[in-house]
Amino acid sequence: MHDGGPVLAGLTLPTVSAFDPPVAGEGSIDPMGVAAISDRLADILVPGLRARMSRIRFVTAMAIGAASCEPIADEISADETSTPSIGFEWLLIEAFVRRLNVESFPPAIPGSQKCRAVIKRNQRLSAQSYLKGPSVFGFNGVYKPFAVDSGVVDADLQPAALCAAVLRSWEREQRFAGFADNIPGTEGGRLRGQIRDEVRAALRSGRCNTNPGGWLFGKLAASLRPDGAGRGERAALRALIEKSPHETRAELGRHLVSLSAELRACTEIRCVTRRRGAVRGGACSSIRRGSRGGPG
């Protein structure tokens, strides 16, 4: 016998080596390996924004959830993993799926397909039935970078400096006066209190328990429909970008807002690049700093 395997007439036979997994790359979401570079450029030009953020009104929803759930921030869930923000997410996504018309259902609602499948099984949203990584793939996870960067919520999804401004623009148009200041006896105060109580009940039972045909689901679906923001609320959300301390992001945002919503993406790019003022100079200098490894 030979140390490397059996020997036959002076020939060493091949032996089975340890499994060598294929190199990651083929079939991955970043086969060319440029994600790190593109993420860094995005952080320079449009910090806090991500490609998945196509429904910015979820930032308003996060503000509502943060304000309503602030008194129960330390509530321990029955499943020992779900947080008040996730409990509110169960309520809102179920409200959308159960109460909005299927034919005109807005696209790009995180977790809605999962929720629809759960409802078809006659079940309710919970840690077991909802998204496996809701803090990443749910709307709180998707929009958290921008909501935190713009000062609407903090890193723990608690109300931050600009939370009240967004809430007041929303409550005026949706007729929920008193929500932002939690004034007892008002329609807004009633909604805020009911959200808090229903989220607490969901956490304690480990699943959403809200009456599918009740008042709360109807109000949430109607007042927070992702494509239904009023003029004042849209202005408040737009201000988070246009009045941002990030100069390049703010400048790009102002130019994009001035374009017609009907323009195709390629036309938008051409229109923006024609406006050669501070945007082009600022963007180019930012990219140069990034390529040199300087501060972004």
C-alpha cells in the first residue's frame, strides 16, 4: 500500500478528495462583483436611498407605527422575537390585503404575496407565517435606511425629530386630528390608541388578532394606501429629500421632481444630465472623492 492510495503494478490509483464546493458567482445576484462599488457610489450620491424604495409612503406608515407603539416599546412578544414595529406591520399588511381591491392592488408592497397566501389558508400573520426576515424584507426593513437618515425615526424605530411633521401633514388630509399629539377624545387619538392596543394584543398572542372587517383595518387601508398620499403629505415626504443636508441628493431630487412623471427612465437620465450646474459638478467631485478613497 502507498500513503496516497493503493498501488497496482507501480501505478497509484486516484483517491476521493474532500468535497470542493463550486465558486460562488454564477447565478448570483451580483455575478460581476460590482455591488460593493455601486453601493458606495449610491451612498455618496443618494445616501439613505435604495433601489427597493419605490413606495416612499411607507415612511409615513413607519412614523404612525413608531408614534402609536412608543408606549409599548418594551413589550415582550409571545414568540420572543417580534417587536412592536413588526406587530404593526402585521396589522397594516393584513389590512391592505384584506380591504383593498384585488384588481387595483398597488404593486411593490413588501410581504403582501406572503400575506395573501396566509389568508387563503384561513390563517393570520405571525412570526411563523409572515416573512422569515421581516426586519430586512418587510417595509420597516426596506425603508429604515431612509427613514432613519431623514430623521423620521431613530435606529430603534422610535419617533425622531421629523416624525411629528410627517404625521401632521398626514392627519390633516386624512381627518385624524389629534393623532400626532395623542389628544384624547379626537379621531386621531382614537386611532392611535387602537393601533397601540391591537399591536400589544398581537404581540401577546403571537399573531394578528384584529377583526378583518372592523373599523381599524378599514381606516388603515384607506388612509395609508401606498399610492394614495395627499398633496400635503407628498410635499412633506418630498421635503425629506429636497431639504436634506446631503447636497447632491437634494439637488438630484429637486431636478427629478421637475420632470414629468410620464417620462421613461432613460429620458429622465438625459434630462437630468443636461442640467449641468451644481448637480454635475457636485456629483462628479463626489465620485472622484469616492474613487480616491476620500470621505463620502
